[in-house]
Amino acid sequence: MEMKLFGGTSNPGLTEEVCKYLAIEPGKILAKTFSDGETQVEIRENVRGQDVFILQSTCMPVNDNIMQLLIIIDALKRASAKLITAVIPYYGYGRQDRKVKPRVPISAKLVADLITTAGANRVVSMDLHAGQIQGYFNIPVDNIFAAPILLKFIGSYLPLQLAKGNDLVIVSPDAGGVERARAFAKRLNASLAIIDKRREAPNIAEAMNIIGEVNGKIAIILDDMVDTAGTLTQAAIALKERGASHVNACCTHPVLSGPAIKRIKDSPIETLVVTNTIPINNKTNFTDKITCLSVAELLGETIKRIHGSHSVSTLFV
């Protein structure tokens, strides 16, 4: 069964990189918008009986990119593709994964239902904001991790003598990210610290206290995404006030909305390492603190293994 990879308009650069890794040409697709804002999609090659992958990050503009993904899935299903896998490096609405107060939706579940109903047979995503999102689907979901890429960079970026023992501390910006931070700390033989914060309103967070020893250490704040960078930069300030010698940060998804770039530029953070699950385009022109790593090889290998019916989890052993 032949494999094809089609890319939506959200992240064409990543689509090209993944196709290059797989040594295939991107699938021929026309995706544009009518004058009234409706999405139009046309698959411009035969996909009957084939194993088809769609790469589309549901990043900003989130609703447009989700709708385009659904329409591409429907077009492929109606063109008789045998298997359709939605590769969603960044899963939009992932933060709305539970009811935090009465009379609010669980939007992450709604998006999962839409993708399944549209006709996807499998989903691949990266560093889902909440692991339980995998259970919102009634189809197989592969949640893969950017950890190998970030760990490799950290190991080469930091001087060897500082990347061992008590000289390095991995910091979780909230209690929800402790498991992720602990795994990184174990791999780097580093200590662990946690920021105790209180969220006053959406996209507003205040760093309150630091649990763990950071005085005189190189601190690396680890999170799955950076949106407005309020949490991140306040955590960096708190770490410097507690005596951290250097403050760096890593995240998988650079949402970087609103005042994020200015906040990062003005903060004590020396380097913010992100990946290209979301295209940052010209955002980095505002600051040289951001380093972007590519996840193309990791996604390409995942696609190759799914197509060949091989294990994906062994990539992260």
C-alpha cells in the first residue's frame, strides 16, 4: 500500500521537511478560502486504497486550521483513501481538557469527536497538554514527545561540567508539569524544583513560591507550551531572586501570542528553546533569545513506523 503525505496551510515548512526525511513528494492539494471565508479543498491526485497522512497544526488561526483539517479528512475519505492519519503536531483547544467550573465545555473532547467523525482512522500529536486527551478519541492516538530533541540540545548547549550533579536544576512552572520535569531531571542527572503559582485569570499567572533549591544553579524551566509567556517570565524572575546563576527555558509549542515576545526579551531568560510544531516565522526577529529546533525527523520516523506497522513507543525508550 502506497503512502502519501498531504500538508495543510498551517505549517508548510514542516511538511516539506518531513517529506524530505521520508524521501517522498508532498501530496498535491489545493486549499484556499472563498471570499466569504469558507474553506475550499481539492485533492489533486489519486489516493484510492492508499495510506494517507495529513500534517496540520491547529495553531493560530485555530478555528480556520481545525476546519481545514476536517475538510481535508472528508475529501480524502470521499476519494476512497484506505487509511487516514491526522498528524497534528500542536493540538489546539488542548488546554480545555476538563470542566474547571460549572457550565463550561470540554472543548478538547469536542475537537476529538469532530476529527473522528470527519473520518480519521488514527491521530498523531506531540506533547499533548493533558495525557487524558488520548482517551477522548475512539481511534488510536500516538502522543509522541519532543524530549529526545530537547535533551540533545541541552546536553550540547550547556558545558559538560555544568550539566551534571547539583549544578543543574530542572524547574516545573506548575504542579501539572512535575512528571515531565522529573523525567528530564533524571535523564540529565539534575535536581528538581517546582514553581507554586496562583492563576488569577486566563493567560495571567503569578509565580508565588519555589519548592526546591536553586541558589547558585543553572535553572532550566520546562513546559509543554509558551502562550503569552506570563508564567514563564514570572518564574524566571522568581528563580533569579532566589539566586539562580542562569535561567534558560524549553518548551515544545511556541504559541507566543500577545505580549509574549516582548516579555521574553525583557526577562532574565538567556535562551528559550522551542520546536517548529508551530511556525514562528518572523517572531524571532524581535529577540535573539529564541532557538528553534526541528521535529521533522521525529515526525517522519513516526509516520514511517505507522505505515510499516512497527512500534512507535520504542523511539522513546
